[in-house]
Amino acid sequence: MNTIDLHPEDLFDRSRRGQASERDIERFQLHLEQCRACRYEYTLALECAEGSAVLPGDDLVISRIRQATARSLERCAESGALIERARSRTRSRLLLVAVASVFSLVGLILTTTILPPSFRLPRPSFLGRSVAAGMWGAQPKGSPSAGDLFARANVAQRDGAAADAARFYIELERSFPGSSEELVARVLLGRLLLDRLDDPRGALAQFDSYLASPDHDALGEEALIGRALALERLGRHREERSAWEMLMGAHPKSSYAEPARTRIEELR
Amino acid sequence: MARDFRKDPRLAGGSAALRQSALEDPADFPRMALLVRAAQAGNIAAVDAVIAVLTPTVLHVIRALWGSKREDLEAMARDGLVAIVMALPTWRGDCTLLHFATRIAASRAASAAPPAPRTLWERLGRFGRGRWISPTPWEEELAERRRALLRTFFGELPEAQGETLVLRLALGYSLQEIALISKTPLAVVRNRLRLAKEALRARIEADPDWDELWGDDA
């Protein structure tokens, strides 16, 4: 028997989580009486658990901490920290988006006129009907904001309610196209549809829509990966190969570079 | 008389499972990685989402190391979260976000100064701690002293062992979960924990002030 065997960590876990049988507890008790290291560990674990127990009103405490953190980050903005960089980037991007919108609109009209009707490019989000409502706050009073919908979707996804999460993301996309939240949501929804809801076609539309956005640099790599995976699931192997090549060209150091290379070889 | 762990009501352990469910789900890491990438690129909504996910964890770590009675816990949690957000650009996905955040929060919490006693009575209580004047029940006092031991010990351990110990004791993760969270082989986690426990035992037994916390009455 080596030293590791002397500390029954599995018994420790079962006891702490209330999953131990009477016999387990007796064995664990016997061990604790003989092993000081485990006795210290177990006592400290209990003290930590008691100290950090969830208390009534913790939701409010967490909400206050989040607000205080946001305020602190605002103050950090003066020293050129993350939020300030984000804001200045947003300002400059607004101008870029405005210019890109004009060009894209012209391009889209030309494309739909020239190309056969069976081939459609993803519709840019800024052409959505409710864009004005989302950007200038014309939505009815009391309706959830983009941040609310984004948070609800994230909570739902975290809780394993994939269908609910997808519903919130879709509502966010419909109500606030072009918002910061909506842009990130396209990739999150894409992965959700691909990984949990078995909808590669819907996922592909999300990734394409994100990549078609002029403001898509943050999650470009992930969207390209998702696009290639969705095409693989759809059995569209020629397009899939070209998607992997696009990823390798744009992000040669991607964490997916090796699998991408292997897959390209397989598809040759 | 030695402590009888069989009679310890905390052995029921249900609350640990409840707390566990409030923490980040290890299966949710791919989504978090996406959010962090967006936050790193300056997307404010993603930064907010990351803060929302991490706030309960950070609060949990701080309470585990300081108890829930410290008045400036919220300020400590806020500062920990700001530090985590500021450090986000350095996160490369080589460990999970939870591990990354826990490391920063635990390190800041362990090195935080104890709150200053405000009243004469509190000063007297501190002076007489564990001797003849104690404004708090003895068990509570012992618990606080053990947490102080853990904070001190966390700062003395090699970083990897300290993190493993915090994930194990403060957040209640099993060895398998720690391996998943820290993206480390299970055997390595087991070894780190064993070394940390042996160091803890040696440290306690070498210091009479700490050894008395586990005396016959403890």
C-alpha cells in the first residue's frame, strides 16, 4: 500500500456530499481517527462550507457586487482599461458600420439581381426591420433590453435549458439586431444549435450571419470553426474543405489547426 | 474527548451539493471560452456575462476563506472581479475560466489584511482571543482561527498545490472535477493534494498555536 492509498479521497467526497452509506461513514470515521492529515483536511472543508453557505438575500448581494464591479470598471476606463478600449472601438465601428451598410446594401441588391434565386447570401443584420427600435430605444416600455435577453439566455444555457436559451437568443436577434449582445449571440446560438440541439443547418446560418457582419473580429475564428463543423454534419464536404482552408488561412495558429489539417487531408 | 465526526450534522452534506449547482458547470466551458474571447476583444456584453457567471464563485471563495461575517466582503468580491476582468487578456484557454478566476480570487483573498477592530470591545476580544475573553462562541472562534490558518498556509504552498487545495476545500470539488477544471491529469491532482495535505499536517504540528486547534476539545 502506498501513501496515496492511505487517504481515501473518494470516501471523503461521498461523505461530504451526503452520498455515503452507513458503512462508508464508519470506514471514513475510522480513517479520520487514525489520519491527522485527513482530519485537518475534512475539518477545514467543513469550516469553509459553513463560512460560504448560501444565505437568504444572496441574490441581492450578487447583484450589488455586479453593479459595483461595473462601476469600478467604468472608473478604470479613465486609465485606458478594457471598457474604454471597447467604447472607443464601438465609436469608431459605428462609423465603419454606417459606411459598410451603404456598400453592403448596394452589393446585396446587385447580388440578388444577378445571382439565381436558389443562392442567397445571409441577410445582414442591419437590414432587419426592428433595427431602429433596437438602436434608438423605441421598444415598448417594460420589454426586456438586449442585456436582459442576453443574460437570460446565458443563465438558461448554464442551467442546461438549451431550448430556452435558443429562444432567448433568437428573440435577442429579432429585437436588437446589430447590438453588441446580438453579435456575440450569433456564435453562441450557432454552437448551441450545433452541439446541443442537433440543428447544423440553423447553426450554419448563424455562423454565416456572424461572418457577414462587418463587426465580427472578436469571434471570427470560432465562427469559422463552427461553420466547418456544421458543413461536415450536413455532409457538404467540398464546402467543408474550403471552410477549413479558410480557417487555416485566416488563423494559422488556431487551436483547431491540427484537426483542420487532418480533415483537409481526409477530404482530398 | 475526540471529535465524533459521525455525529457531525454537517456530514449530511446536502448543502454542498446545493452550492455545487450554483457554481459554473464544467460542461459549460466551451460557451465560457466563447464569451471570454468576445470579452477579450472588448465586447461589453460579454464582459458583463463573464462577471455574472463568476460573481457567485468569487463570493464563495472569499466567504470560504474569511467566513460570511466580514463587513467588506462585497468590496473584496468587487476588487477580485475587477482583477479578473483586467487579467482576462492573459487567459489563453490553457485552464478553464473557473480555475483562472479562482486562482486570482483566492490569491487576493488570502493576502487581504484582516479587518481592523473598530471598538474597544473588539480590541479586547482580539487581545484575549482563545484565552479568557471571547465575545464569540468558542466553536465560531475556532472556525475563524482555522480559516486564518488556511489563508496563511495557502500563501506558503507552491502555487499549484495551493490552487488544488482551494478548489478542494473552498469550492468542494472532487478530484475528478479538479482535474477537469484545471485541465490536469488526475494522477497529478491526486499527488498535489497529497503533498499539500502532508505539508498542512507538518505545518500544524510544528506550531503549538495551530496544533491546539485540533486538540482533544476541538
